[in-house]
Amino acid sequence: MDLSDITSKSSANERLEKMVEFFWKGGKATAKELAERFDTSTRTINNDLKKLYFIEKDGWKYYLAKSYRELKPYEKAEMSGAMMMAMFDKAVPSLSEYSETLFTHPPGNRDIFLFDFAFEEIEDDNILATIVSIIDEKRGADFLYTDKHDRKSTHYTFPVKIANFNGYWYLLAYDAVDDRIKSFRINDIENLRIMDEDPIGESKKENLHRRLSNTVSSWVGDEIKSVKLLVEGDAVRYFRRKSYDMLEIIEDRDDSIVLEARYFNDIEILRLVSKWLPFVTILDNDELKLKMRERLEKSLKRF
């Protein structure tokens, strides 16, 4: 495909996503009204509507049938293509303006790409849609949660984000009782409901959204820590070309690099170093070095 021939722009993607959201919320409008709403021509709107094959027409007005609005969350995502395009935009930001065309015109282009994703299945069909609605409306929520020790407890929270890390789905939320941000595995949440009164004020809500805007780990907390890592050998090339929001190259030598890693929980660094042994070394945190040594000694006893 010659990308110079592609005329699709990121604004078109944004318009389609907003149009789908408008219909999902029960919106009903003519092509002319949609053109006025999205500040474009009726010709462009008519072309957009051809792509939204699930939109129906009553007289001159377009709408989304109630049966579609009640689809399961993953079916909604499949209809709009928003999730796939968002992942592509994140993976290849330089081509983000072309993502809508790459995945929708011609349809065969979808078969060109292979993504190594292994998402766990969400057991409750309705919970994801409920969480999306709560986050969108910036409401509080309470639920019963089963932790890793099979202990159940009720949590009063302000949900901020849905995240997928290593294939597992998490809810990132402020826990009002413990007064800190936590991650909750979605499949371990039960009896989710919107709270009658929000657990926090508007200013704190905005602050939480800002703090979690660039979160790239299921480990979240109130304090971001940092450590310097020396990267050598086979790992150098990988970390030079791999972009991580929480890792920054602060020294780039001929045969090694020094990274500054920001993290919430020690386990994030311990897992990273373990994965890249013996090419990644902790430089400036004796407590982390000791934990890494204990981790290695415990592993070696198994052999």
C-alpha cells in the first residue's frame, strides 16, 4: 500500500468515534444535522454512515437500534473498531492518521497484521460496560472484591481507568477507605453498583485523572519512586528501540546504556531485571539489590 495515496486523517477517526458514541447514547439525527454537529459536509457524513453498517434509518433520521445498544462490550468494540485503532495508534504513532484506512479500507488489510495479544476473558458480560459508564460519568462505585488470598471485602471507590496489563484486565480506582489508588482485577469484582454519593470532591477527581493519565503498570500508588539501571550486552539494542513511558535513557554509551526507571512497586523492577538477567543491573538502590539477590537465591534452590 502506498501511504502517500491515503487521505484519511486523524480528525476523521475522532469524528467516527464521536458519532458512534452519539448513536450509542440514543442519539437520532438527519445527515444534515450530523454535518452541523460535527462541522463537516453532508457528503462526508453520508460516506461515514456507509462505514457504520449497524446504523439504521427512520425516514430521514439515522439511529442505533436498542438491540445494538444492549450488545456485550466486546461486540460494541468490534463494531466501532475503536479499540483496534487505539492499539495501532499506540504501537505505530507515526501512522496514526492512517489507522482508520488501514483497518477499514479495503477490509482485506485487517489480515495483513498479526498482534500477539492474549487477553483473558471477562466472565461477567455486563461489568465492563457498567465500569465504562461509571468512569465516563465520573461517579463513585462500591463492590465486593476477592483478593489473591480468597478474602472478600467491600470497597468504596472512585474508578478512573480500565487497563490491560500482560493480558489481564484491571480497574484502577481510588479506594476511599484506604485513601490510596489501587488496582482491582476485574474478574474478581462482584456486585458492582453506582454509589448514591461520590466518595471524593470534584478537584480530587480531576487530580486522580491527571495522575493516572500515563500509567503503564497495574501497580499504582501515591508515590512514584525511581532507580538507575545499567543495561549491557544483548539488551542494549532492545531498550534503545523500545519505548516505555516509565523508562528514560539518561546515558548512552557505545556498548551500554543507563536507564532511569520510575515505578510504584518494587516488584516492577525486580521482574524487569529478572527477565533480562544478566544484562540489566540495579545501580543505586541497595534495598532493591538485596531483594533481587534474595529472589535469585530462592529461585536457585529449586534446581
